[in-house]
Amino acid sequence: MFDQLSPYTIPVLHPVLAHFPVALGVVSVVFASIWLVRNRIYWLTITMWLQGMAFIGGVLALRTGDAMKDQSDGIAIVDELVQLHESTAERALWIMGISFAWLIFAKWMIARDTFHSEARLWIRIVTFILVLLSSLLIGLTGHIGGTMVWGVPV
């Protein structure tokens, strides 16, 4: 049975790597919302690590996208949507990077205990908005990529 799998290879890593930022981004939103409600540094730390891993996955997915683009050259739907997919991915990556940097800053400032309780609420709200926005953008990027692969429903 396993001998049937051996001749198959994955020629381009982009489809594999592209799923990591999507999944990690969604999970980041869950933990950011928990931190928004429950002001515990534990939830901030988890959100920071998840967002950091999502950002790294996004960088790898973006870097492997060119090979996939070259392989799919001449396919009508890919030619039509590839620029939108790439520009959305770049925007998502920027927001993911900004939110990751913001999370690091928030953790550092909260660890120094320089904020009063009202300021901490604003930090949690801004964090949630940034993480949610990055997740939505990476989800949109994935949707465009899925449309390029599977086509438009009739």
C-alpha cells in the first residue's frame, strides 16, 4: 500500500506552507479574544507566540509563491487573480508583522508594569483588532488562492 505513495512528490511547497498562517491566525484570534476578556499575561504570551509563528509561516508562504506562480503560468483564472492574491498576501504579512511587534511591545510594557488598568484595556483592544485584521486578511488571501486552485463555483 505504501509503495503507491513513494512515486509522488510535492513539486512546490507553497500549498503546504500556506495553510500554517491561516490556521495559526485563526487560533491567534481565539487567544487574543480570551486575553481581551481575561487580563492574564499567559493569554498574551500564547497570542504572541502564535502570531509570531503565523508571521514566519506567512513569510515562507510568500517566498514559495513565486515558484507556484511560475508553475501555473498560462492558466486563465491564475493569470486573472495572481496579482490580487500576491498583493493581499503582502498586506496581510505587513499587518501580521505589525501585530507581532505590537504584541512584543505590549508584553514588554506590561511586564514592566507601566500601565494602569484603563491603558491595559486599550492595549488589549488594539491587540485584538490587529490580530483579527491580520487573520481576516490572511483568510482573504487563502480564499483567493483557493479560487485560483479550485475555480469559481457555478
